[in-house]
Amino acid sequence: MLECRSCGATYESGPDEPWRCECGHALDFAESPVPDTDEPDVARQRGLWAFADFLPVGPEVTLGEGWTPVTESAEWDAQFKLDYVFPSGSYKDRGAALTLSRAAELGVERVVEDSSGNAGAAIAQYAARAGVDADIYVPADAKQSKLDAIEAAGATPVRIEGSRQDVTDACVRRVEQRSTEWSSGDEPRDEAVGDEAWYASHAWNPAFYAGTETFAYELAAQRDWAVPDAVVLPLGHGTLFLGAYRGFQKLRDAGWTDDVPRLLGVQAAGVAPVVEERHGEAAAGANDAADGIQIREPARLDQLLAAIGETDGDAIACGESETEAALSALHERGFYVEPTSAVAVAGLEAYRENGTLDGGEDVVVALTGSGLKAD
């Protein structure tokens, strides 16, 4: 069962389920499993499904993902969780594994997704693992390394001219069957799209967020069930941010941990809608380096704002120069990440400079995407 946490509507689960509520809000699973024991007992060899009692989807599709390292970084007086070492090179594998597992459970034959790169590569890779066809809608200027990853997995990149929102709009039209003519690369597709296209959206599909909850479960387990004071994460659609919030909530509710850390998001200057909502003004400047979080209309903006408010968190925007400086510093210290990962480290420094963090807190920073896909 799916539910809308805005208007309260419910929908039966199935391959023909809506991808969003009639009111326009995103849908979530109606039941949120929480273990009935306060004694943590996890089998690490099960990967993400070491936390199966928290997850609404079984391990139908997996590449053995999960349990990314947590590394001390004296240079930044913080811990880094290295979510860029997943099979496809980004944390998006957390959500892709759960999303394609759910697609497999439902008997879906074709999925579609819109992405600037990492989510598309992850969905493509796990679709290949599931034996499911995939069409990935991408910006026409998407990085070739990410297009190569999509095509190597046998998925079809559908290039869309215009903004990142134009890419989403085109994919949504596909899902809603409002058009019968699409282009993939230079080749026209004149046939009707059919009704088999299931929206495996990292922004809208509730299974994706169930997957990103595992960030919190793993981090707590790796720290002997002591959560940090704060977690700093890049913030675009907020898939990792919101997943982490829900995961930490469930751990606390299950009695496995005592608290939920402050969640501190970092957006790209010039494209920072969460910052604008919280602070009432646009973030000046631009940050084209952090292309993975160039999201002007997050699908779950209200939920992101609630998560920030309920954890005494915040959101700030960082510019391109700060991001590139952080990227260079990370590379020099052995962390080969892409620029959108570096924005979180730039944000950590900014949060300390503005007094949000005073320097004495126990802080974890998520490093989310590999530098191998940055060119």
C-alpha cells in the first residue's frame, strides 16, 4: 500500500500504481517496518539487507552493495563515509538496488528514469542485473563518462535539450503516455511508448528512499550504535538527505540508538531552493561544478524542510570556487571524488565559519560520487 502524507490518499501497490498522488505530492510506503527488538543483530554479509527488518522490499536484485567505509579525516576533524565506492560509483546504488528489487517483485519489464548522470547509471546497472529494460532520460550535455556507463549496461540514454527540469518533464510525459514520438540520440522512435514504462525515479519512487535509509543504518552500526552530532550531505533532490533522516528516525524508534543527528545540507549556489525556502533569499553566484545537485524543484521539498526543522539542521549554498578548492584538497589526500561530493566538504567548512558547527562536534560527511565519472 502507498500513501500520500500530504492529503492522506492511499493506493494499492502494483505495476500500474501511480507514480505520484492525484494531489501532486510524492507517495510513500504506508507501512514503515521497525524491528520488534531493541537488540541490534545484523548480518553484514547480507549487504543492504543486513537491515531487512527495516526494509519494505526483499533482496531480489543485488550486486553485494553496502557497508561503505567510514574513515577518519584529521585534516577536516570529521569522519567521511565513502559512498562513492559502490558498484556504479555513487551512493545512488542504495536506492537503485531497492527500486529494481521492487520492480522485479512487481513483474515490471521496462523502467524509465530521468537523471543528470549518477542515478541513471545506477538504475541502468541494476536494471541489467534484474534483466529489465531501461530508458534513461538525460540532459543533452550529460558527461560522456556517465552516458558510457548507461550504455554499457544495455540501457538506452534519451537525450533531452534544455534544463534539468526539461529532462524530468520529458520523462514524466513518457510515463503518462502523452506522446508517441521520442528521440534517443540521433535516432527517432516513432512507435507508441506502450504502458509498460514504470517510473524508477530516484526523486519520486518510495523504494529509492527505503534504499537510502541504509546509509543511516550502516553508519550507526559502524559506530557501535552511537550516532554523530551532525551529518553533512550534498542536497539536490535530497534522496540521501531524506533517506538518512528516515533511517535515523527508525533506529531511534526501534531503540537501537538514542538520538537523531542534526542534518546539514549543502546546495549549489544559484540553484538552492531549500536555502531560499529556509532563509528567504536566493543564494548568490553559481556553482556549475556541482552538476549533480542542480535541482530547482525538489520532488519532496516539504519533507526536506520538515527533516531539517525536526533535527535542528540547516541548508546552505556553496559556490564554485569553494567547491573546487575542496575538491583539490580531497584529491590531494586520496579521496578521488567528483565535484558534487566535494560540495559537502566545502559546506562543512562553511558551517564552521558561520558558527552552525563550533568545531567540537562529532561530524560525519558523506562523500557520494566517484571522480572516475567526473569527465
